[in-house]
Amino acid sequence: MTEKDKLLAQRIYLFLGALFITSLVVSNLIFQKFFYWYPFDAKVFDTKLFEISVGILPYPITFLITDLISEIYGKKRANDIVVAGIFASFFSMIIVYVANAAPATAWSPVNNDLFSTVFGATAIAVFASMMAYLLAQFIDIQIYHFWKRLTKGKHLWLRNNFSTFLSQFVDTFTVLFLLCSFGKIEWNLFTGLLIAGFLFKVLIAVVDTPFLYLGVHLFRKRFKLGINEEIKLL
């Protein structure tokens, strides 16, 4: 690989990392709003199917990106992005805390109470999300590379979906368990939200599989990579 190609690969990695971190941080900031999407009228444990937090919308992007980085750049680079995401999330929590402590002026469009209502649970959200995120992302990367070794780089759909299915269940269960434990969500909603959230994430994982194939194809074509070959960055 030429120096020009290595520089381009490094820049793409940085852009993927920026997209990953943005998706993660935003999901923690917006999680308190819940929305509904009813492709059909169904309930699970008195909770309407796909009645879920808007924080779930950008979150699956993080798993798509880590799978793409795992495939093209390797396990270590994927783990580096995960660690960077943790740092960014805690740093954003500190900024929100400082902003919440600063007293609003009398003419401020957003007063102290409104700001606290929207962002007051951010610390708990970040803590719950980080615990779930740590478990889920590292599980996702480990399982992804297990299947990659087992299949010798073939059957991309298999490792993408199998790693994401298990890791997303761990993520959904952990974050809901912690939020219910801290009293942010009622326990009677736990099972319904767990099933609805997990099914939604499974659906997204299936939908994003063609995008992973496209991304891998473009990388391999541009950088002339063979099956199971990875780009080694400095």
C-alpha cells in the first residue's frame, strides 16, 4: 500500500470514528423522549411494540461502524474507537453538569427547570448507557472476530448479524435494568421495553447488513484488499 493510500485510510478511519462518537453521545442526550412506530397493532406485556426511546435511533450506527472497522482495520482499531467513545460520553456528561449548574438569566429562552428536566437525567443515562455499552461493544467485537476466524473471512452476513444480535440484547437488557433500578423507568415496563427495543435493534441489524457489504466492497476495491486482509495503520 502506498503512502497516499495509507493517508487516505487514516482519514477515513478518523471520519468513521467521528461518526461513531457523535452517534453515541447524541443517543445519551436525547434518550428521554419516547416515540412510537406501529407497523402493526401489537402489544408485549402491556407495552405497545416499538414504543421506544429516540436514543435508540443513532445507536445501531455505532455497531455498524465497529463491524466495518473490525472487518477493514482489525480488532485493535475497533477497540480503540470503543474506548474513545467512552471518554467522549463522560466528557459530554461533565459539560452538561457544568451547564446545568450555571444559573439561567431571567430572559433565557430555556430556564433552569426546563434545562434540568431535559438534561437532568443525563448522568444516570450516561452511566447506564456506558455499562451497557461496554459490555455490548466488547461482546460484539469479540464475537465478530470469533466468526471471522472460524469462517476464514467469508460469510460476512453471519458474523455481522450474530455478533450484533447478542450484543444488542445485552445492551438493551443492561441499560433498561439500570434505568429501572434508578427509578427512571417503572419496572412494569421493563419486559415490554426489553422485547420491543431488542426486536427493533434486530430489525435494524438486518437492514444495515447490505450497507456493511457495500462499505466492505468499496474498501476492498479502493485499497485492493483480499478476503480477510486488513489495513494496518501506524
